[in-house]
Amino acid sequence: MPRRARITSAGVPHHVVQRGHNREATFFADEDYFAYRHSLKEGAQR
């Protein structure tokens, strides 16, 4: 059964947690982490 959609409101911040499968590492190099943060920042600005 799928999870219910989250309720979102414009202008309200969200707490984001990034985890890998079975809580394994998601980022293996600093470059991966910085690329993720860059993409996240661009999405937030849009």
C-alpha cells in the first residue's frame, strides 16, 4: 500500500533526510555530495 501524499504549503520549510537503501551510505565521494546539494539548491530556487 503506497504512502499517502505529503501536505505541502508554499513558504513553509521542509526537513529533508537523504538515506540509501537499508540506511547504507548515499554519497561515496565529496563530489557526489556537492552535486546533490547543488541540485537541491537549484530546485529550491525554482
